[in-house]
Amino acid sequence: MLDLPSLTKPALLLGRIQSALRLRSHRLSLLRSAILGAALLPAAASALEVASLHPLMADLARQVGQDRVTVIELIGPEDNPHVFDPSPRTFEAIADAPIILASGKGLESNYLPKLADALQPNQEIFEVGRGVHSLVAADGNLAPCCAHHRHTGIIDPHWWHDPDNMRRAAYELADQFGDLDPENAEFYEENAKAYAKTLRTLDNWIESRFAEFPPSERELATSHLAFGYLCRKYDLTAVAIQGLNREDTPSPRGLAEIISYFGEENVTVLFPEYGSNPKALETIAKEAGLQVGAPLFSDGNGLPSGEGYLYMMRSNVNAIVDGWQNSSS
């Protein structure tokens, strides 16, 4: 009599071997398909490299470019964007950047020609503020005592203190990025639109904060004439110890006129700026009988790590309004 179980064991074993081989073959086929498919896919595009000569332009580039750009900041957080000396290390850092962002309107005029002369043919400097409205120093909401700061015909370079200007600049930058990186042009445009909406919200908030004081009481006394665009936009009167840059100091007669104006117009608080000499301002404030307010950000340097334009504007407006309130109480 035949032992049936013993006869079926080899058949079962053979069946299992064949099944395992078929499974292995299927897995190898899937693996080959995946490798072939990956080889046919286009390589992931590298991020657009963008160099910046101004911390606020770097922030704007990140808002518009998001993860599609890599921003190289040439100006450190504590540096003054009015003054910069390009070095061999500078050109090494921007070797692969087709675009270098400058604020424009003459702010970088001391060093921009030197930088431009040393760039590669495929590199360009883009002045972000070129398409926004300009304010000539003599046309701003400038107190009469600051006539020596009028800089006849000279454009105030601090255009970013008006959110409308920053909104226009966002669209300008989106167009520029789109020209350099056409595949992501729509992405940049949509980011600019989203940021413009955020800036309109900021604008409305600033209006509401300054509305707590009538225009006749909105005297903004600062260390240098950096807030003309803010004053024009929101109907403040600018009073500055120094001119458009911190090197432009008044004569003794000019300083006496400013101090006299403080008393005549009941100016009560003087706002220093990050990077200014606090002791000098404290001396002037004491002589004029003024309180010293919280420091303001004028050029975007000195901001906390990771913060940018929106933080700067909110911080400045809160400091100004709080200073007015504290000095009048």
C-alpha cells in the first residue's frame, strides 16, 4: 500500500519553491520599474540664490520666494546698510547668485559701483525700491526747525517705512524672480499677493494706533531723519537731530533751533534708534526737558533673530504711541 502523505510532500515543497521564486521575480520587477521611473523624472530644481545688501530686502525675498530661494545676507544684523565695503569674501559668497538685492534710492551709493564693477556677466544688482514712490527730503512732513536737513533735491532712501511701498516692492521682486526662474513665476506672484494682503492689514492697524492722537500732537522726534515716509503716510511731523544719515550732524546753531522747537511745540519725548549714540541723545533730551522713548528700528538692523519687516513696523509704532502716552500722563 502506498503512503500518500509521503508522496505529496515533494509536490508541496516544489510548489512553495515556485511560489517564492514568482514573488521574488515580482519584487525585482517592481524595483526595476521604480529605478527606471526615478531616472526618467526631472532632477529637482535647486533653489534660486539671492544675495542681499539690506536686512529688510532679505526678509522681503524670503516672503516672496519662500522655499524656492536661498538668501545670502551680506550685511550682518548689527551692521549699518549705509556703509559696506565689499571684500574678496563678499564675491566668493555671491559667486552663484544671479541677483544681488539693494534697497536703492541712493542708500548704497557709497559702495554699489565698486560691487557692480566686480560682478560676473551673468550677475545683476536689482534695486528693490526703484519702482516705489520717492520722497524728496524737502517734501516730507518736516518740522520748520529742520530746514538744515532738507537736502534739496536729495531722495530720502528709507522708503520701506510706508507699507504701501513695501507692497509695491513685493510685486516688483516677484516679477524679477519670475524672470530668473520662469518655472516658479506663478508661485512668486501668489506669494506677493498674499504678502500684500498682510501689509494692508498692517497698514490698517497702524492707522488705528496713530488715530489715538490728533495730527497736531503727532510729533516724531528722532535721532536721524529716517522716518519721513512714515510721517508722510500717517500725518506725523518729523523732527530729527541728524540728517538722512547718522554722519550728518547739525551745527551748534541748528541744534539750538531744534531744542527751541521742542519747547515751542510741546514735544515731550525723543526716540533713539538702534545703532545711535544713546549718551548724546540723553544729553540733548535732558537739556530740552524731554523723556527718552524706546529705541526705534530705522534700517532693519538690530532686529531679533528670525524677525523682519512686520515685527519692525509693529515694534516702532507701539514704541511711538506708548512714548506719547507715557509722556502726556
